[in-house]
Amino acid sequence: MQGVLGSELSLVEYGDYECPYCRAAAPVIEELRRHLGDRLVFAFRHFPLAELHPFALAAATAAEASALKGQFWPMHAKLYAGDEPHLTQADLRRYAEEIGVPPEKVTWPATQFVEDRVEADFNSGVRSGVRGTPTLFVNGTIYRGPVTVDALLDALQQHPATAES
């Protein structure tokens, strides 16, 4: 989570690190976060579509393993960097080194300790009606509009905050 719990605006993304649409949404969400600052709390929840994206689950567990070292967001940024996903085990180890996490901590079997976190996010998404990625919740309500800064700003400011999905 980025931001402060209880902020007036909330955005939750269910995403997959191998999804091209999530990759396209990442800079939009980053710009939105910069624009709104402390008014927005942003949470990323894992929804790896492993049948379509064979590297998505390993990337999600690498992000969660990095979180144990306080480096979730730097790893998140690395996983979405560039035009194409680079998510092999060697890539994950390299990203870990670059952010100061021991590389052996972000690949299996070390990541088995965080698999339940990824599974919990996925199950939460299923219960919340997530069918694909990215799925965004704006102030607790599923968002079906375009993933642009202006459209998301409008949606955030038009819908009153509710309980987080």
C-alpha cells in the first residue's frame, strides 16, 4: 500500500506482472499518485493469470518476498519497467540485487513462504468480481472506464469513498 490509510481517495489494482494492460496502466497510476499525493491511498493486489502468463506467479512471489525486506515497491517498479516483461528467474534475481535484496530470497523455494499472500490476493479478487487484469476499484467500487489519468481523476472525485474492496 502506498499512501495513508483513511485517505479521502482510494485506488486498488488487481494486477498481473506479465499482463500488457497492467504494464500500460502502471505509469498512469504512478502519475495519478504523484498528482494526488497524500489524498490517495493505492493498493496493489496480485491476480496472476498463470494459465495465460507463465511467469506471473513467480513475479508476484518475488514482489512479496521483496516486501519481507521492505522493498515491495522498488521490486514492483522493476517488474513493470520497460515495454516488455522480463520475468525469468535470472531477471528476478537481477532485480533483487539491484534493489538490495538477496537474490536467493526472490526465487523458489524461498518464496514458498509468501505464496499464501499471493493466493489470498487472488481469492479476494475472485470474491470481489475480478475477471481479468487490470481490475481497478475506485473508492471501493469497481471501475470500468478508460485507464487514463484524467478518467481516473474524474472517477475518484465523483464517487464517494466506501469500504475498500
